[in-house]
Amino acid sequence: MARKKKQLPLLERIEITGVAAEGKALARVDDLVVFVPFVVPGDVVDLQVRRKKHSYAEAEAVKFHSYSSERATPFCKHYGVCGGCKWQCLAYEHQLKYKQQQVVDALTRIGKVELPEVNPILGSHKREAYRNKLEFTFSNKRWLTWEEVEKQVKYEHMNALGFHIPGAFDKVLDIEECALMPSLNNEIRNAIRDFAVRESIPFFDLRSQTGVLRNMMLRTSTTGEVMLLLQAKVEDDVQMAMLQKVLQYVSDEFPQVTSLLHVINNKCNDTFGDLQVHTFKGTDIIYEEMEGLRFKVGPKSFYQTNSEQAYNLYKVAREFAGLTGNEVVYDLYTGTGTIANFVARKARKVVGIEYVEDAVIDARANSELNGLDNLTFFAGDMKDILTREFIEEHGRPDVIITDPPRAGMHNDVIDTILFAAPERIVYVSCNPATQARDLSLLDNDYKVMAVQPVDMFPHTHHVENVVLLQRR
């Protein structure tokens, strides 16, 4: 006989008291910490527990008794379903407050390092249409909302072009309107979807790995250029003709697209770093501009997705570096060399290191484009390149600027930084928790002198943070 499913409790009139990881909020019920999405501190709600462990639970708000003064009205029609922008329900000034607290908590509780007064967070001037890059997935299994299921909505087809539903790799929410990019993003995406449906071009089936259209990436730049890259599975001439038909349609209908690209991807995932990118129309790159500097951005390049805030972030990093023109600077995890180029005019020599070889090619092209001859770039795994022998060959750095991925820095990299013993380290991070961990490993030799949080992603829980460390 099947085991009877345990009835999970309904918690009534619970006040939400704080924010937690992954954009959720929290409440405390006796000794139980309850994590809840789509609520804000100050809301009083009934909570249906969906999952319960010994010391915590996950729950859903099923009834609101009163609303918090910190609450805002979400602006997106897909809010609460697509999984992005979870803090739309939280007024922006309060988003900044909690992000600032997130940085302080991480550095004090995880890093356990002595801190100066943390500078007030730099908010984003743009709170909508601030992204310069978005990716959308084609799927023949459209995700239906509970409202659509209850109303038994019938669609002519189940194709979707949009975002993956969290926790369901093969289900995609069809996106009609995303406010994270300018309106051209919506026009292009919706037009491509409708054209492909009309022309019976198969959307991808993520389970069976069949279909043609897989993924769409759209990039824009401050120079007004637009890049569109389509990924498709192509195994014969018929499928190739289908892809060409879509590309020609985009070329005819959207002259704003200055870089129209495609990738043949017959793998089981949408990563294309190891695949050739083909140019259908226009150039294979677009350019970003910052303080008279131009940056080449290709389809595989990393570039900060909030261009305006990236400028503010880099200004903080340059100010913290305290350059006089005589310093040797190492820029770790340099990407396409944006920070390296940005600080080069105030340094004697800049050495950039980056894992992605295509990004390093772009970084070198950027320094040449900007007429800078004091930069050198190297491609490879950071822990393998940044060795004691490398430092002895290329000179001890006076300043190290490091901007690692979310996982932070490898212990071998930290050991080499300690061996290099620069006077100053400027640590740019998209994850204050791993940044705090790394700061604790540097703490015997370096003191935190300044902390500057920067909000790159309004309406999400993510926050960038820049820390200045001075050798003790």
C-alpha cells in the first residue's frame, strides 16, 4: 500500500521580516525559518508550506492580510512565472537597502574581516531596459500557467520563444514582452517566433533533441548597433534551408540588425564557445564606447550587461587602484580587456589574463583599436598562467585588479597573489559571499580600506561589490 502523503501545515497571519538568498523573503515561525518568494518584508500573509526540513521550510503566500509599505506594483506581465526580476514587488529604494545589507552581512559573517564604513550603494539610473544582452530559447513545449490550465486555454500550437521555467529544463515560457531591453528586443523576438510558426519551421524539443530552431541571442550597444545570433540544429539541406529562410526574413524586416549571425549546434546543449559562428549579414562584431575608448564585442565575448552601470563600476575600480602612471597592473579575469583598457592610460604597464581565448583576441584588438601599446594579454586557466615564474618574467605588480566569476578565486591564484605582494588589490565581485571567503584568505597580509557596492541588476537580488585592499 502506498505511503500516505504527509499534510503540510498552513501558517496563518505571518509577518515577513527579511530577505534571503535567490530573491526570496523570509519569516520566522517559532524556531522555523520559512523562505517565501514574491513577498516583501512587512507583508502579513497566510503561508502554505510546500517543503519542510528540520530547521527551515519553503512556502507560498496564499492569502495577503496586509501589504507592506515597502511593496511596489510589478511592471511585467510575466512577473512571478518566468523566474526573473523577482524583486519587482519591492520598491527600488528598498532593493538598494537590502543589497547594501547583503554586502555587509557577507563580509562580516563569512569574511570576518575588519571593515571600514561601507560606502552607500550606487543605484542604477536605468531600472528598465538596462540590459544589453538577452538569450531566449525555442521550444515546442510551451509552459502553461496555472491560470491557463484552469481556464483550459487551447492554443493552435505549443511553440514558445522565451525563458526556461526554473526547475524545468524542457519547459519554456513564451515571452510577449520583456522590459529588460529596449522595445526592439520584443519586436524582433515576437516577429521571429510568428514567422517560424507560419512557415512551419520546427522549434526544438529539448527532450528528444529534435527540431531546428534552438536559441536566440540579442545584443545591443551604446553605439546603436544590434547583434542577433540564432542557434539551430542542422543535419541536412532541408533544415539548412529553413534556417536560411529565418535569417533572410530578419535581414529583410529588421535593417537595425548590423550583425546577423548563426551557429550550427548539433550538441545536446546550447553552449557554442567551441563552435564556429557564421556571418549572414553585416559584421561579426559590435562596439561599445566608454570615455572615448572603443571595445570590440563579439558573440562569444563577455561584456557587462548593464553598460551604463559598467562605466560607474569601472570608475570605482580605477579610483581604488590609485594609479599615478608608474604602476605595473595585473588585470585578472580580464574578459575582453575593458577594465585593462580603461586603466591603461594611467598605468605604466597592464597585464591581462583571461580563460576564454576568443575574449583575449578581442582584448588585444581593443588595445590596438584604442592606440594603447602598454597592454599584454594571455589566455588560459588563471591558476595555470598566474604562477611565480610568470610574475618573475613579467614583473611584480604594484596593483592587482581581479574580477573573477561567481565562484571566486582558486586557492592557487590567491597564493600567487600573496607571493606577488602588490601594494593594492582591487577586488570586483558579482558574489559578495565568495568575495568574503577570498578576503578572509588575504586578511593576514591585506587590510580592507574601502567597500563600494554597485547595483548592476535592478529588480533582482544580485549585487556587485568593489573592495580595495592595502598591503599591511
